Amino acid sequence: MGAKKSPPVEANRRVRGRLVVRGSTRVVGIIGDPVQHSLSPLMHNAAFEALGLDWVYVPFPVKQGALRQALRALPALGILGANVTVPHKEAALRLVDEASQVARKVGAVNTIVVRSGRLYGENTDVHGVRQALRGVALQGSSVLVIGAGGAARAVLVALEEAAVSQVIVANRTLARARSLQRRFSKPGFRVEAFPLTAVNDPQCLSRVRLVVNTTSVGLHGESFPTMAIKASPLDCVFFDLLYGRSTEFLRQARQARREVMDGTEMLLHQGAEAFRLWTGRRPPIEVMRTALQAASKA
């Protein structure tokens, strides 16, 4: 009789309920500061297990001054890719060897793929926003975007693709809002800059179909400025990019009986697109969604 064949590595991802990492395991992860709160490891590792892939996704806490060294170490360590989160997305664009047109337009990279030792930068946040909003009729509408950072730029690119006609950008620092106005406004897609107080202006809220909070206000339970929500149309949707928590932004909208969304679907779909870029495989969306929902309830 011939020697007994060993089962494929894919069949041995777990031994006695524990994840097994071998020398053959392919590694990807997330780079940021902080990263301990991220649900991405749970989501991606559930996806790898569902498809029987010998891959693992791990968090890499990287301080702001160490990003260059961390990114340059990826090929040397055999790491095949990484997500990039705050505060590194904009700096990552300057450090990759090549970036997609979307990443350059947003001005930020949130996904890196290592190809033949080179770092390719992508921004899958735009895809995440687009998919999260696919059930909202936005063509020809007006939208209020709160914040003017990298996340706001990704939202603006997605809104432009959705044929929104007007975007009001409200930000504490008006100069940053005006910077987005200059960068993105064009015929058929008008971007206007307002101070943050616009969120409490009934005239401003009365003409929008969607309000998006792209700021981190609420991440640690901070109070959110009072919004003139009752002036908004009854079908106006309030979308907070923060996920897994009931923020003050969402609580105000719920109290006014408006439809609300947190950032879970955006997180899911930006992660699914990163999964596809790294593995070349179709992501198991429902498995990833279930992992996120379970983690959010824990």
C-alpha cells in the first residue's frame, strides 16, 4: 500500500477548535493606530475559514512616524497585503509604488496589495460607500456631508459616481471644506462649503436626501452638534460611517423617526473588495456580514 496522503493544508485551518498558523500560511492584516477595536480580523478570518484558505489576517499597530518602515517591511516579511486605517491613509498614498486612479482621486489608500515586491495602493472605501448606499435613490439629489477629511473625500467620489447633483460639505474648519469644494466641484456636481453650524440650519436640511457623518465624533461617546433633523424630508437617510455603536448622530435621527445606517455595510464591502484583490477569489459576503453582526452584538 502506498503512503497515506496528508490532507491538504486548507482542511487543517483549525485543530481542536483553534486556528492553526503554519510556515505556509499567507498573511495579510491591518495597519493603523489604534487597531485593537477593528472588526476586520474577525471578518476576514471568517471568510478565509469559509473558503478553506490557508490565510490569516492580523492587526499591526503602527505609530505615525513608523509607517514608511512598516510598509517597506511588507515584501521582506512575505506579507501579501494590508488594509490601512487612521491615521495613515493619506500618508500611504505617498509611500506606495503605484496607486489606482480612484486612490489618487480620493487622496488616500486604504488597501495595499504586494505584487512582485512592489506596493500597489487602492481605495476600496469608495466601493464600500457605493454598496452601502445602493438602496438609496440619489440621482439628481442633494446630500449633506459632515467632515472634510479622507473619509469625506471617499464619500464624495462615491456620490459623484451616483450622479448626485449637489453636496454640502459642513466642517469645523471652513478652509478644509472649501478645499474639497475646489477639488471636487464641477458642472453637474456642485460642492458647497459651509461651517459645521449648517447641520442646525433648517433651510440646509430641508433640501437633502442623505446626511453622512464622516467624522470620528461619537467614537468615544462624544456629543454631536444638534441637527435640524425635523426640517429634513421624511425619507432623508442619516448615515454614520462609524460602525458597531449607537452614536449621538444616529440617536438624534432615530428620535426624529428618520432612517439610519451605521458603517457596518461600508466596512463589509470595502473589506470584501480588499479580500478579492488579495486572494483573487469571490468574497463570501454573507459569512463576512454574519461575523461583523456577531462581533457587534458581543
